[in-house]
Amino acid sequence: MIEAIDAGTVNWARATFTLTAMYHWIFVPLTLGLTFLCAFFESIYVRTQNPEWKKLTKFWMTLFAINFAIGVATGIIMEFEFGTHWANYSWMVGDIFGAPLAIEGIVAFFLEATFVTVMLFGWNRVSQRMHLFSTWMVAIGANMSALWILVANGWMQTPVGMVFNPDTARFEMQDLWAIISSPVAISHFAHATSSGFLLASLFVIGISSFYLLKKRHLQFAKRSIAVACVFGLFSSLFVAFTGDEHAYITAREQPMKLAAMEALYDGMVPSGLVAVGLMRPGVEPGGEEDPFYFKVEIPGMLSFLANRRFGSFVPGINDLVYGNEEQNILSVEEKIDRGRMAVARLADYKQAQKNDNEAAAAVALAEFDQHRDYLGYGYLESPEQAVPPVGITFYAFRVMVFLGTFFILLFLVYIYLLEKQQLENRPWVLKVGFFSIFLAYIASQAGWLVTEVGRQPWAIQGLLPVNIATSNLDTTTVAISFFLFLAIFTVLLIAAVKILAKQISLGPEGE
């Protein structure tokens, strides 16, 4: 069996992957949303034959192309890291995790890559309808790519459709459709892609607001804002809807994550939702100290969000760590005991096979099967290790929710001022709209912090902790790779921002 990796190596590997994922996610959501906005813009052009809409479409396509190129570069690096930094993970679950990534590359990415050339360079070379078709295919292909990536991530959050093979010590796929149709995967896809639509809408609104503040390209800016506001409003409402559904699924599949999102240490009936709160640092599971300096709760709302019933029980961190007999919640300590039994019996099975002792192998395998569901817990050192970083998860969740609510109001204000033809006379609104580009990125990154930090300490929820998923590398080697990637990604980001800024300064008149 795999031995636990040095803690320094694990931490540097996690830091490197976190760095890569966060840089990559700067570019992905803008790609997901801007492709559809370009398709909307071009559809209006084809229908109206107004050359101003063509000019508008080509401008936003240029910004998309810059963002797309850098996003592809960071994405490729991130996929390679599964082999370089997470070799044990790739060995144990590569048969399952690799399938959605392969489908993404063969089907979705090639669909996107095939038509993106026509979209960017096919003006006046193909018919209008063929060019419009290519633009829509790029939008669909980009979001299909996201589907398969999020299916893979959804499986990491809630593994389904697989079985553990004791002969190879690997998890093997049994049902691809179960993996694709997992409620976690579907809710991930719906929430992440719609948040990308929202971010792209704010990007278009922010850049267009900049033009209005500078009294440049006024008609261009108003047209861009009109389409982006409608798309953004519907997207933001859908983000709120899918976020609620995602929380409901999380309550069933990852109750520890939900408890961390609310900093709920002791479950209760009913459970209130913390609207605003300041956490007390250093609170440990099992302690009697109040985790909050202060908090404002919405009574019973967490019970409703988690179970669709106001008077229902929501387990807290202490219930999940130390068990709750009344609610039939098994303690992590008991799971660790069963997990260690599974690890020991698996080792006995492998040794018996090596000695050609079929009888002993059969006995060991039968005992292993009784505890195989808790195999991953056998590598935890203590029950408290099953608790994710509560503070990060709690605050990141509230940043995401508060900004999401603010964006809905912002879209409504923009639509109202556009209707009244007063938008260009409200510089403070335009400034808020411009700076909301950065707020959108903060909200997007906060969402992934909740998703990934709230899952810790698991690489695969309940099955594979991160302390055995890493590659067997020297700590110094992994640390050096972190700083190399930090330098590379920072240079790429600076280059992308400078190129975008240059193109924005040229405006729609600049080819």
C-alpha cells in the first residue's frame, strides 16, 4: 500500500496546484461567458446587417482571443501536474478521473479549437451564416469543455460509479453514466458556468462603462451594456438558484463542508443561517468556546436550505467528528478504526497472494470487504484531521454570496438607467460598474475556495486523503516548482493584462 508522504512535500504540492488552479480560473470564466456574448452580438449583426454590430462583435472577439490563449496555456500546465505532483493520485484514480479529461480533449476542446480559427480569422472568407455558426460552436465547445472538467471535479467531491480493485490497489470505473449524471457534477456545472456568464457580463459592462466615463465610443458602449445587462441579470439569478441547489446537495453528500461553511460546531434543531459574523480564531472541535465574537442569524434558514424543512436537524462539526448516536452519525474515530482495519487486511491479502496462500487471501479479502468503504480514513492520523479550514471556508462563502447579491442589484440599476437614458450622466454608477470587474473575479475565486478548501483533507472525498495522493518527491524539488510556476504565471498574467489594456485603449476602431 501507499505510504504517507512527508508533510512538507504535501503542503508544497497543494500550494503549487492551488496556485495553478487559481491562475487558470482567472481566464476560464471569462472564456465561458464571453463566447456566448460574442454569439449574441454577431446574431444581432447578421439579423440587422448593421455594420456597427459587426465592429462591436470583432472587438469583443479580440479580447476573447487574448484571454483564451493564456487560459489554454495555464490549463495544460495544470493537467500535467496530476502526473508530476500527484502521481499516487493519478495511479489510484487515473482510470476514472482521466476518462472525462480525455473526452474533454477529444470532443469538446477539438470542437472549440476547430471553429475558433474560423471565428477569429474567417471574416470575409466564409459566409455570414457559416461564421455565425462557428461562433456558436465555439461558445458551445467552450462550455462543453467545462462540463467534462466539472464532471471530473464532481467525482472527486462525491465518488460514484466505481469499485476498488484490491489486486491493483486502484479505483476502476464501472458506470460512466453514473459519474456524468451525478447530482454533484450537474450542480457544479450549472453553478460554475453561470457564474462565468455573470463574470463575462460584468467584464463587458465594466469596459463599456470605462468608455462612457471617457466619453468615447458612446453608442458602442451602450449597445454592449444593453446585451450584457440582460444576459448578466438572468445569469446572476440562475447563479443564485443553482447555489441554493448546490448547498442542498452539499448537505447530503458533504455535510462537513456545509458545517465549515457556516462554522456550525454543534448541530441543533432548527439551525439558523449566519448572515454576518466575526469568527474567534483558534477554535478547535470539541471545545466549549463560542466560535463567534458576534453573529447575526436568520432563524431556521440553514435547516431549510439543507433539508427543505425549517425544523430539521443540521449536523455540526462536533457531531460529524465525535459522532451523534441520536442522529445515527458515526464518529470519525470509528471510521478511522475501520479504515485501518481495511488497510491492514488489504496488506494481508497482498502478502497472502505473494505467498500463494489462497485460503489466507480469501479470509483477508472477506474482512477487507467489510471495511472497504472506510479505506481512506485509515490514513488519517486523528479525528480532528477530518475538519477542513473553517475560517477560510466560512468567509469565502459569505464573500461569494454578498457579491452575488450585489451584482443582481447592479444589473437592475444599469437596466433602469439605460431605459431612462441617464446612464452616461451617472459617473458614480459607471465607476462602480468598472470596478465590479475585479469584484466579479473575487467572487469567482471565493467560490472555488469554498468548493476545494471545504473538501479538505480529501483528494477524493472519503476515499483518498491528500497526504497519500502526492508524488514521492523531495520537498525542495516541489518547493522550487512552486516558485517557478509563480514566476511563469505572473509573467503570463501581466502580459495578458497589458495586451488587453492596449486593445481596450485602441477601442473598437483598432483592428
